[in-house]
Amino acid sequence: MDLPSFSVPLVGAGFPSPTDEWFEAQLVIGDLLVPRPTSTFYARCEGSSMEQAGIRHGDILVIDRALAATHNSVVIASLGVGGYVVKRLLSTPAGIVLAADHPGYPTIKVAELPTWEVWGVVTYAVTAVDPGALLQLTQRRP
């Protein structure tokens, strides 16, 4: 989707609609969110364990498999037969853990798992501001 951008850094709340002379080049959302299309995937978030990271239930996650996960990265991790989770990768003195950004959820100690791997690094979470828009988007899916 191409959206017009403005050369004005701030727009006042009482200012009338901008005129055409303020429009610059088109803003292509895909170019911003997906710099490496061949290694980028999407997933819909289920649950609330990452809300304090700004990731809510229903958000569309943009995941880049070409990025190396580092301490504090938000990642999609494969837990073998346990499926996939979105968590924060932390390197602690006790070892690597996958931590929720919500105090009500447990930390996963990866040393205790039979198998696990970082599947990709979450680069963006696309959030619907209007819950009705998210419902419409979901209903349009084939």
C-alpha cells in the first residue's frame, strides 16, 4: 500500500488538512517493514504474554529469519513438539531463557528442553487500533 508522506515534522491538532504542495514521495509500508522479502514471514500472535513489549493478541508479527538473535531480541522460538512461542531471548548467568514480557507468565529455561531453536527475529508487530478493523481483516482471509 502506497501512502503519501508529509515534509512537515509535526501537524497541529487544529491545523486544516494539508494541501498537495506538502506531499512528497509515496511511503511504501512493505519497504519499511520488509527489507528482506525472501527471509520474511508473518504470524498472528495469540495470547497476552508479550503485551508489555507492545505485542497484543491478534497482532500480525513480521519475522525476519535472516537476522541473528541477540540478547534481548524478541524471537519466534520452536520448542520441538511444544510448537512455537514469541518470547524475549535473554542471556542470563544461569543460561539462555525465553522470557515473557508479562509478569503472569513463566520463563522458559531452554536448557531444560529436549530441543529448541530460534526460528526468527520479530521486527515489527502490526496492531489494529480499531478492533473492528482487525475483525474485518480476519473475515476477509480465505
